[in-house]
Amino acid sequence: MTPTIKVVKQSIKGWFSTNFDEQAVATEIQEQENLGWLLVSSYGIATSGLSSRGTTDTLVFIYRKK
């Protein structure tokens, strides 16, 4: 069975540096849509690191196959 749901997790740290780049998000979504996936939901999370790294901010994108 071919999956029809896809979850893409992207750490903001290093992806956006200290400046949030809306174009980078738009490009990520457009690339997935060009592959036949439709964005159905997205959200941001902050998780506490187990080491001294502190908090990791992450974007999560949920896609469904078109």
C-alpha cells in the first residue's frame, strides 16, 4: 500500500538562522506540491533538548497525496 500522508519535520535552527525566512517556507511547500503532495496542516513546536542545547524550534508540515 502506498502512503497517502506525508509528515515533514524541519528544525528552524540552522534552516532559518536567526531570521525567519517566509520564502524558505513557501519554497519547501511548493517543492512538495510539485511532487504531488497537498499541504493539509502545519504547526510549530518547541522541544526541550536532553543535553545543554536548550530548546529546539521545529516546523511540522503534513501533506496528503493529491
